[in-house]
Amino acid sequence: MRTVRALWGSSHPGPTLVVTALALALGIATGLEAWRLALLTVAVFAGQLSVGISNDALDAERDRAVGRTDKPIARGDVSARVAWGAALGLLASALVLSAPLGWRMLAAHALALGSAWAYNAGLKSTPWSIVPFLVSFGIFPSLATLSAPDPSFAAWWAWVAGASLGAAVHLTNVLPDLDDDARTGVRGLPHRLGPRVAAIVAALAVVGGAVAVLLGAAGGDLGAVSPVSWVFFAAVVAVAAVTAWRAISKPPTRALFRLVMLAALLLAAQLVASGSAFVA
């Protein structure tokens, strides 16, 4: 049980559960039958576990160097060998679980996971660090629509919303760790932009995604936008405005990260609330 707890702690449990819940919600909005919904959810869960554990396994030496006592692999609670075995096994499981949903779903999920693993393996330290997030989150709504009996990619605006969500997650996820990353040679796009600019760009990205969902779900007719969509849109814009104001007027703190994450979650809720409209 100690090993299981250590692996769970290494999997970035918060983001893993949020992304899995989003897959479940998008599957429900798509109208997937129960067995397809279950496979989609478990496949995404396994894939996210593999991404999180591989990230911590690759970063173990850097985490030890900066004294990250919150990281189980760096603490020695589980060996790197066991962590790699679990990460690779979970990756294989995610793909095996995706296969019954069709080759299109399998290919899309493989692309999303391959992109995330590429980030872990080195892209995180380059100016192109945002690209895996644009790819993985951009295709993410299509995992649900490609799991349907009549598979299709999500509508263009769902891709935009997903990519915007990914950009916001990336640009703010590293904000609390900028100093530690600088000491260990990690210098991705957010590090180069700096915390204030990164937070502002993330807020703008979320607003852009919210606009795409608002217009896309209604076919460009604002009069056809549902009251629920307007509520989520207004909430996203309000939180993004507060984020931009804090980034400009106050020293960067973890509050920026929390605000952008709140805006990103509201954007995800707005996308789910659009229902089956995001099916192309």
C-alpha cells in the first residue's frame, strides 16, 4: 500500500482527477452509452496517471536538488524503476482501453498522450513548451466524440476552447515553481515570459476560448445563446479580468495560479454546458 500511495502521490492527483472528470462530463454531453462512457473515462484516467508519474520520474533528480519533500519519488518512497514500470504499464493500459472505442479514438488518444510525454521528456525546457498543451488539450474534446458509434471530430470551436484551456494550464501551472525550475535549468515559455506576462496571456487565452464556445455553440447567432452559456461566459471574463488586474498591480503570488485555474475550470464547464453542440 505504501508503494500505491507513493505512485498516486506522484501522479499529480489534482490535475489527473480534473481531466478525468472533464472526459466523463464530455462523454455524457456527447450521449455515449454506458460501456463507451466507462471505457473513455478509465482510459483517460490511466493515461493521465502515466503522464503524471512519468513527469515525476523524469524530474526526480531535479526535485531532490531543490529539496522537494512533497515528491514521493524524490523522497525515496518509491524507486524510479517501479515508477517507470507503473508509468509504462498505465500508458499501455490507456491505449488498450481506447482500442474498443475505435481506431480513430485510439489514434487521437495516442497523439494526446505522446504529446504529453514529449513535454515531460524535454520540451518543457524549450520555448516550444506550450505546444504539447495546445495539441493534447486541443484534441481532448474529440476523445468523447470519437468514442461514439458514429465517430467524428469535435467542432472547430471545441478545439479552440481545448487549446485555450491547455495554454492557460501550462502558462500558470509552473508559476509557483519558477525559482526551483531556474535553479535546475528548466526554462520553458512561461519562464521566458515571466510570471506577470504569463498570467495575463493565460487570462486572455481563457477569454478567447470562452468567446469561441459562446459563438460556436450558437452558430454565430448571439440571440441563440442559452442563459447558462452567458452565465459561464460572464464568469470566465470576470475571473480573467481580476487575474489580469492582479498581475499588473501586485507582485506575483500563487493567487494568480488559482485565479487562472478557476477561469479554466469555468471554461471547461462552459464547454460541457454546450451539450452535443460541440460535435462537428
